[in-house]
Amino acid sequence: MACAFFFDAEPVGEPGVHALDACALCTKPLARDSDIFMYRGDTPFCSDECRQEQMQLDAACARQAAARRQKQFSSGTESGRARRESWEVSVAS
């Protein structure tokens, strides 16, 4: 009976933490007697294919975020340079 207490209870934790009851990508129910493919420690998938697809989606999101950061950094550098140049001009005049 003690085992049922630990394994059949609802998971306690932060919202958004996946329970091991459904695939995080396709939402296919996960059987207790089947393999579960994990990603990032706590995200379950029904198959290696679903896990790989999520990994590719995450990689694409990371590339887009990096491109946005690079664009913001480069535009911020240009505006900072323009401010410094205008300040130098006004001081020199």
C-alpha cells in the first residue's frame, strides 16, 4: 500500500510541470508499462520522434531569440554611437 501512495498520487510541484500521463507534444496517453522518453529532465514524450521534434522546435526558438538579441544589440550600439557623436559635436561647438 505504501507504493501506491508514492506513485499514484497527483504530482506536487510548480504549475506547468508535466505529469507522466501524456506526451508533451502529441498528448498521446502514456502507459505505465511503456517506455517514456524524457527531455530537459521533466518533460515526457511517447516516442523518440516526438522528443526529437520538440528538441528541433526548441533549437529553432533559441536561434530566433539569439537573432533578436543580436539585432537589438547592434541597433542599440548604433544609437549609442549616434548619441556619443552628437554629444561630442555639441561640446566641441
